[in-house]
Amino acid sequence: MAKETPEQIAYARRIMACKDFLPWGMRFALFVLLIIIYQFTGGVYMSAVAQMAGSSAWMNEDIMMAGYASLIGMIMLFPIQFRVIFRFENRTALIVSTVVLMIGTLICGYCDNIPVVVFTSYICGVFKMVATFFCILNIQLCISPTRDLAYFYPFLYTIVLSCIQLSGIATGYSIWAWNWQSMHIVMVGVLAVTLLIIHLTMRRHYRLGPYQPFKGVDYLGIILWSVFLLCVLFISVYGEHYDWWQGDEIRIATLFAIVSLALAIYHAATAEQPFIHLATFVQPKFFILSVLFISYSTLSGTAGQIQNMFAEGILGFDMFHSVSLNWGVVAGILCGTPFTFYALARKKWRPRNVAIVGFLFFTMYQVLLYFLIDPETEFYQLWLPMWFRGVGTAILYVVLAYTLGKNIPFVYYFQALCAISFIRTGVGTPVCQSVLVHLLNVFRKESLMQLSSEMSLDNPVTRNFSALYGELQKQSMMVGLKEVFGVAAVVGIVTTICLCFSDLRGKYKAVIPKLPNLWRMVKLDKRH
């Protein structure tokens, strides 16, 4: 393979997708701005769960189902994203994605039909990923001329993870100032301006590589894996509401999940070019990385609904103060990604050691909150655990994705990234979160039984029954929260100890191949 000359690299870094009147610095800044805008979109904003449910006949589970469906739509693009790159022109793909996101944002803000909103969120997730990937690939060589993932991922996840938290902050502040639909209106306006910017600044008929049709794309595999993930998501989100497998809805969803998984595996084993090759699941270190992502999902499961129960149910925080805690997470992310870059790219640390640091930080978040479960906890006391959570999240996202690239050949890399994202992004977090919520309810009931065992009509303390009952509920909730954060802390400690005796080193270079090589790989992968 011929090595690129400095002149060729310099030419490629000019970002030729933009028109000539834009200087290089503005081109790079423009694509970074577009990535940030697209990361703020995606259908339903899960930060507005309570407000959306309160203003409609929806349940909290309905909004969470739509929000996670958007994430599933995003990850389903991974195995075919280079086919999209070589099929569509840069400007066309960005314009179409922006228009679809505008329509989808309006539907999710004003439609009352839950299945329509869930499907729309799924489609928004797909086009959000399309637009983001086009923008990222245009500036890839500006970030790392050598295409090294140790340089690329810290930059990428600094933007992506920060935008996830900032979109929650923006949603919470807009609700506090106006209503939950205001965020949708603002983003439609921003996307309209984005459409104008793309029209004025992007070069016509520019494609990142030679044209290739969608010949050989496994549409049936995409549908089967999507149905399986949506069924698992339905079970995890609605499980507690329908009393798990005591309800017919969960039984039916379980049956659909089993059948769709069996069909997806059978189709992958028999199809000429399946959506996800079964060989992906037996690649070196794939199982170990899956376990690590399951552990990460368990730790992050306390950072959503469980944390909100403490902040709003025990401490009585309003929307403004609850979402303001995310600033601590943003600060942690802005510290965690530079550290990971320094450790992996500069100091050449082993991925195992970096992962240990990440799990230690996330475990410290669980430990600190375990000791802060108290009605007298002050707002400022939660900043430190939020910072630990942000640092841990940033480190683990970068180092585990980088380790995947070190252990799996590139021909399977994006399929493996999609399969891993089933755990990391798609259904892993809601499944772990539902398990933790179920444990919380179990711990609460046990605590309530123990605390109320001394209550009787003869006891003078029980005369003010309403006040006492409220205090019992509060105390049982705090005991349950402590138990859940304790379980998560144990998971983090055990994972860290196991990592000390493992080896995540791989035999591959964690780099993205050149576009001509990618084009040839996609061409050979087509069905003839």
C-alpha cells in the first residue's frame, strides 16, 4: 500500500465539500457546528418525560420508548454507512437529512399517536446518524492525518457526549421558561437555518468517493434486527408497568423477540451478504468487550431514572436544578476525553489500564451518591459525583471503542460496533435501568415492611397517620436508593478487579482506511 505524500494529505484536508470562497478554518468550524446541531435533534427529548406525560394521555414509558427508538435507528446505520457515503452526494445527503429531521421533530412535538411517534423517532435516528457521519468523514483528516482512532475518537466523543448532556440542559431550561414543545420549535428553526447554510456553502455534485449503488444491501436483515431490538426495548421499558410476564403484552413482545432473533440469525447464516455476519460475534475479545459494555450499562443505569428519583423525589429539586446537574457531567467529559487522548495517543498506555481508570471514576460516582442519599444533601454536594460520572463516561466510551478497533479487523469493525451498540446505546441501558428500578421497588417494599412492623393502633406515634405514612415512604425510598447504588458500586468494583487480570491488547492498527481502500472494500462486498 503506497504511503500518502504530505501534499496529498494537505490536499485532502482542504475539505473539498465546501465552496471555494470559504477559508479552511471556516470549513472545519462549519462541519463541527453542523455535527453539534444534528446531535441536538433526533425526535423525542427524554429530558421532558414528565412534562410530556403531564400534558397528554401518555405514560412515561411511552416517551422513553420513543426516545430509545431513536438510538436504535442510529446504530442500525453502522454496517451500511459507507454504502450511503458512496451512493449519495454530500450536499444531497445533508439536505435530505435536515428536511427529514425537521419533519420528524414537528411530528414528535405535536402528534398524539404513540406508534407514529416511535416510528418517526426511529427514522430521525437513522437520518441523524447519516448527517453526522457525512460531516465527520469530511473533517476526518483534519483531526488525524494518520486516521488513528486514538486521535479521532477523543475529538468525536467530546462533541457527541457533551451534546447529549447539553441538549438535556437546553430542554430543561426551555421547559422551565416556556413548555416542553418549545425545544422542538427552536430546533425546527435551527434546522431551517442549517438548510440555508448547506445550500449556500456546500459544493454541488461532490461525492466522497466514486458512485456505488445500493446493490446487495440486506434490507431484510435490517428489519429483523430492528424488530428484535424494539421488542427487547418494549419489554424493558414497559415491563414494570405490565408486571413483567404476568401481563399479556410482555408475553407477546417476548414471543416476537425470540422469533425475530431466530429469523435474524438464520438469515445471517444463509444470506450471501448479511447485515451482520455471524463471524462478527466470534471475533477476538468481542465477548469480553460485550461484558464490559454490560457492566458500563449497569453503572450508567443509575444515572438516569434512579438519580432523578433521588433529586426530585427526596431532595425536591425542580426541573431547573435537576438539569443543571448536567453541567457537572459536561465538565467531567471535557476532562475525560483529553485524558484518554493523552493516555492512548501520547503516552501509549495499554487500553486495559485506561479502562480501569474509567471504571474507577464511574464507580466513585456510585459510591459518592451512596453516601449522599440523605434529605439534607445540598445541591452543591452533587457536583463532584456528577464530575466523576462525566469523566468515567468519556473514558469508557473512547477506550472501549478504540479497543474494539484494535481487536477486530476493519471488515467486521462497523458490524461489531453495531452489535456492541445493541448493548452500549440501543437496549443495554434501558434493560439495565429496568432491572435496577425493579430492584429498587423490591428493596423499597422490604424496607417499608420492616419500618412499619412496629406500627399499631395502640402506638401513640401512629395517631398522625398521614404524616407518618409519608415519612415511611420517604425513608423506604432512601433505603432502596442506597441499596441500588450499592449494587452498582459492587458491579463497578468487581469489573475493575477483573480488568486487572485481563488483557485487551490487539493485533490490529486502530485506524480508518483511506477512502479509495474503503471504496474497494465496499465494492467487493456487494452482491454480484
